[in-house]
Amino acid sequence: MTFAQSPTELQPPTNPLEVEICGIRFKNPVLPASGTFGYGLEFLPFFDISHLGGFCTKGLSPKPLKGNPPPRIAETAGGMLNAIGLQNVGVRNFIEEKLPKLRAYDTKIIANVFGYSLDDYLEVITALNDAEGVAAYELNVSCPNVKQGGTQFGNDPKLAAEVTEAAKKKATRPVIVKLSPNAGDLLGVARAVESAGADAVSLINTIVGMSIDIYSHRPRLAFATGGLSGPAIKPIAVRMVYEVSQVLSIPRIGIGGIATAQDAIEFFLAGATAVQIGTANYADPCAAAKLVDGLEAYCRTQKVARITDVVGAVKLK
Amino acid sequence: MLDLTGRIERNQLFGHYGRICLLFPDRQVVVAPGQFGMLRPNQSVEPLLRRAMAVYTVKPTPAGTELEFIYQVLGRGTAAIQRLVPGQLVDCLVPLGKSYDESPVLVGDREAVLVAGGVGAASLYLLAESLRRQSVSVRLFLGGRSAIDLIGLEDFAALGCKVHLATNDGSRGVAGFVTEPLLRYLVDHTSEVHAGKFVVYTCGPTPMMKRVAEICEEARVLAYASLEERMACGFGVCVGCVAEVHCGPSEAGEPETDFHRVCIEGPVFRCDQLVWG
């Protein structure tokens, strides 16, 4: 132990939470997840969204989508099922109505892109390419809640690679591919999208689940099945981020049951460079802002100079 | 909308219902009739989500604002709230949603006809209070399975509402559904119905509100319903709590519907906007 400080330690402190993913600098690695943060504006009554590194928009399709009939959500132990069916305003409304208001905030906007066909994805990306203020695209190839939906792309390495490659050709911004835990061959899909040019991956999307009302004998969701999210899925998500991190060199963004800084740090240790916070935003609209504060406190108390120092730092022995 | 923590003043259980009073110290909380809150025990993580409850009463006090909620103990979330005792804290997003539109009943010599079933009565009390304060005649058709389910009966009566009761088991008021005395009342006052005297406001089980909507459509009485749907957030982002509404003909002239969020575009809708299924 020495009391003398080296010259580097005397330098003004850099922001310990800053991370860089596919060439984009995020002031912190906290990005609310697509579908749980609306278009960002809905959270302004609660906190200044400039506090966040960025956020992912609700999945955007070429045309507005009506979504599934209710009931669309059901709470389960430690989590919830949803089958919203990607109800959204459509990419043009997003660009015309939401984006101009969002430009006032110092946060990176990741547009989540959804389609039923390859052409749909490319149409959304083409529209967004011309819009100012979007940092990156996240390809939703893994939503479990739409019939003949994007999930078919995410479950098959070859299809996932095709949509990634086509999106990369069209996109003027980095492309993040959101991976599905429902794919039989997760690592195969991960490798395939990396080879196809993905700039990063985010994982995991929700896990397909089901809940049945014991009195009516009917599924608790009108869609019958839905995507499970919340604390219940966190250990599965940490494991999948860890496994994918062993085989990919592009950055990983961890998602799944994250509510607190402690949760997020597990994902960093498993190999994620950033995290997305989803279901927790519902129970506590300030959860994402608190997560940023919690990470700052962790770096301070644990003497972590940069949050990236703990990325992939899990010790197996 | 405020993200508040309230202190429990009272939390009384009666039958399957709880009546909880929260004090928000040094806070002025303004709630319009029909608005709701999203509640959970302070910082609780399980059950995961808050529970939506209509604000029953609002009382400014020297210490802050007191809000009362009436809830039915149905599952883990409401059971967790029911177990709380005075002095404990509750996280509360409030006020949420759109309120009842009072304007149609404030013109001329009109009468507000409230149709409440079970815990749905809680959503209508602030409306009755507001209308009575403006000297509007308020008539309440209050129904429940049994006498214990006639929520807020004494409170409505104390406001000077004219009250008609119905219970499924006949233990209080007429036996049967509350929509039957409503129908009889409208039939017995056909000329007033034609003159546009009545505006109906309803909150309760969906089959009851559907029947109210049918009766009012047939009688051409303006009617509003406050819906209940499972909610994750309460402020518009989860898009879980939707109701199907008519949205005019498509370009091809076909009738079209859309899903509107109960928490933002509702919970109060005009009955003729809703697809009742």
C-alpha cells in the first residue's frame, strides 16, 4: 500500500460509466429496453431522460400496428407475461411526431426495427436513415408475440444472417441484433449475425411462457402464450450473455430481469458492455435513473476506475 | 402525475374489500373524478407490479392530502396491500387517467344516473360528490352479489344521492342485476329520456357495463363507462391495458376498430365508442 499517488491518479477523473459500442459513445451503459419505455417522452414527468446513456424505442414497423386483443399481460411469480403484439405508431409517425421532441435530450436513441418480412425491415431502416437524431438500429428478430412475426428470423441462423446482412447494406447507422432465448441454437444464431456484419448483439428477449386461469380453464392471455420478463428470467439471461460472450467478439448488451445496479453488474461480469432495463420501468418509472446512480456508487465504493474494467471479469476458478 | 410515497392512516378490511387511507405529507394532490392511482407496498419487489385503484375520496388536511382507495382482495398484489398496517408506507403514482366528463350533465335541469357494481362504486364517488356540490341531481343504482358488496352506500346516501339497490342474492334491495331497476326507471321516465334529461355514468363488472351500454344505446341516452383492465405501468408505456374502440370507417368504407390504452385514453370512455364484444 502506498500513499503517494501516481500522476495518472491525479488527473481529473474521467466518467467511469462511459462505454463505447459500435463506435457510439454512451455516457453510461444504461439503456431502457424496447417496448418498456414507449418513445421516451412518457418518462419526462418522472426524470430527465438525458440522465440515461440511451434508450430503445418501441418496435417500429412500416405501418402502425393494432396489436393483439386484451388481456395482453398477466403477472406471474417474479415476472410477467406479455403478448402486446407490437402495437406501435409506425415509423413515419415516430419520425414526424416523436423524434423532433426527443432531439432536445442528450441521450442516444436506438430505434428498434420490426417487420413481418425482409422488405418491412428495409422499409423501416430506409425511413430512419433520413431522420436526424437516431444513433443506431436494433433489429427485433425475436418477438414471440406476433403470428408469422419476426421470431422466425431470430430462431434460424441462416434467416438471422440474411436479415442482418440486408439491414447492414441498407443502414447508415450501426446495427444491433436482438437475440431470442427461444432459438434452439442461440450460439449458432449469434455467430451467424456476427459473420453477417452485426455491430453488436442484445440479449435476451422474453422467453415464451403460458399461464392458465384455473377457474375459467382459459389461458390468462388472449394470445394464449406470451413473453416472460422480469426477475424470474435473470439467471437464464446472465447464463446466455456469458455463453454468447465466449464465442463473439462484437459487443453484447445484456437484458433480462435487470432492476438494480447489482443486477446490471452481474451482466457486465458475464460479458455485457451495456445493459437494458425493461419490466422494472413499469413498477418504478425511475428505475433506470436509479440504476445509473447505483452504478456510479458501485464504481466509487468498489474503486472501479471504469465500468468496462469489470466487463467479462467473472472468475470461474 | 406524481410519483409519491404515502403513509397509511387506516387500512380496514370488510368482506373481500379493503379501504385504505394514505396521507401524503405536505403535498397538495389534486384528483379529478374517475382518476386512479397505481399502488404497491413501499419498495416491494414481489409481487412485481403495482395495482390500479380508483381514488375514492380526497381530503386536504393541515398535514397534507389524504386519499382513500377501496380495493377488492383478489390476488397476491391486493393481498399484500391488505396486510399493511397504519404507519407503513405505500408507493403511489397518482393521479392517472382521464376523468368523467361532467359537462353534459351541468346544462339545464339534468340528472346524473350512476350505475355501480361492486368495487366499481369507488370510481363514481368523487363524481357524485362533485356533482352534488354543483347541485346536480344524482341518482345511484348500486348493485352487488350480496349486501356486503354494496360499496359506499352510506357515503353516497350522505351526499343526497337517490339510491336504488339490487343484490344477486336479494339480501338487500331488489333481487337480481342492478341493470333491471335501471331499465325500469328509464322506461318509466320515457318523456324525460326523450328530452335528454339523463346522463349515465357506469363502473363495475364488464357484463354489467355492457348491459348498461345496450340499454342506453336503445334509449339514446348518453353514457360513459370507466373500464378496468390489467395494467403493468399505468402511464401508457406497456400498452397492456387496451380496450377496443370504434375509429370510423376505413378508406374502403369498412367499419374499423383500434386498441386504446385504458390508462391514458381511458379509463373513462363513451359507451358508444367501445366495442363490447
